[in-house]
Amino acid sequence: MVATKKKTKGKRELVTATWNVRSLVEDAGDARVCRKNGSNTGVDRKLDFLVDELNKFGVDIAGIQETKWFGSDVWSAGGSTFLHSGRPLPADDEPGHRNEGVGILMNSAMTASWKRGGERWSAVSSRIVTARFLVGEKGDKLPGGGERRAGFCITVVNVYAPTSKAPPSIKRRFFTDLQRVVDSVPVRDVLLLLGDFNARVESSTDYICDAVSRIDGMPGDELLWGRALGRFGLGDCNRAGEELLMFCASNELSVMNTWYKKKKTKRGTWTHPSTQQSHLIDYVIMRSASVATVRMWV
């Protein structure tokens, strides 16, 4: 799990997280969330467990990947709200392959912000889901006196990117959908793009640009990716990582994980089951102008 704190002047920090849970499929219950031939032991309530775990860390908003649930709907659990986007529920005579499934989980405070914003959300696909929050309102009391002149909006985009083994057409469709979503976010909104990108990006200082060494004192790698990539990545960049960085650079976005110094042993978000090597593949991405407003930990 990767978590971030966004600093809000005079207010409690907003804590966000991203977590690939591998599955939220339960033993019994609603056909959208349970195994077809489930046992009679009752519902596992994995969603309740997830809510409890995130509450322990004080998380306000979390992007959840690989639920493997069917359907797109709003769920309630433990005072929190879960906006889910998955594959269509198959008919009884269809095989019903479970895969993907993404959701945005918010605590009660952020649920209120979501409702103030008009309960706006979009189940784009089984890999992308978005929601918009109105944080603060005109007239709210501020610490030290005075009133807030206006609220502001946060648009959260949660994704589960295709793996390296996915067909090229699936990857193209994912980035086409994601570009359309990013283009639709109002310029004044705080954009929070998070999820499992199945991509590895290294540190900007690891790149060697043969074509350009230095121009005006700027290293070649910084010319290549701009502010998309910071100095604190992990491991080697793969093809999927280059595609992600190109997307970020073209949209003036920054991979926030790489902008904050942590021990290398704390940078990984996934451990390979065979090699036991740690990799950084889950990211929090924001507009480059937001780099100075965020703190991050794993």
C-alpha cells in the first residue's frame, strides 16, 4: 500500500492511499461479489475488513485495485462508501471470468464531501473509476478566525493498468481511456491519479541521455522527462514505465513517489513471489505544480 498526505493550510492533512488487494471476492452473498458456487458459511465481508485496515492508518480516500467483483455500484461498509467499477455481471449460463475491478473507498468525512460535490463519479471501465469531491464550502470557519471564501474540488482517478503480458490493443485502450479522463478534469481541480500501473520507473539520476548531456546546466534525463520523474525511484525502468512517463510528461504530471527521499528498502510496493525482489509499481500521480504540497510514505 502507498499512502500520501496532502498538506492543507490550517486544516488536517488529507490522507490518501492506493492498494491492490488481489481479490475482494467473498464466499457467499450478492452474485456480484461472491463465488458462483459459494459455501453456506456466510459472507466473508472482506470490504469491512478493508475499511478497518484503512481506518487504522487514518486514510481518507483509497484507490482499490483487483477487486474481481462484477458490476458498477455504490456500496456502504462501516460508515465508509465504496464506488466500484467492474466487468458486467454475466448471465447465469455464461462462464463469468473474474478479473480487474477498481474502486474508490472514502471515509465518512470524504463521503460528505462527495455528496456536497453532487455525488459525481464515473465507472469508466473495469480498470478506471473516478470521483469528484467538494472540500470545504464558502463560509466555513477557519482556524484563527475568518471564513473560507470558497471550497475547492478534488478529482480522484483510480486505475489498474494492464500487465506486460496483455495484448497491445488492451494497453492502447487503457491509455486512450485514461487520456480522455485526464482531459475532462477541470483545470482548477486538484487531480489525484493513483493505482497499480504495473510499470517500473527508475530515478531521474539513473538515466543517461546520449543525445544531450547538459543544456543550461540541466541533465539530459530532466530534459527527457521534465518534472514527470524525481530522483528517488527504484530499480530499472521497463517498457511500461517509459509509456507511463511519456503519458505523465505530455500531461504535465509528476510521479509523486519519486520526489520524496526514503530508504530504498521502503520504496517498493510489490515483492516478486519467485525472486523476492521488491519493485515500485503502485503510484500516486499529481499535476507537477502539486509536488510541494505532498508528503509520502509506504
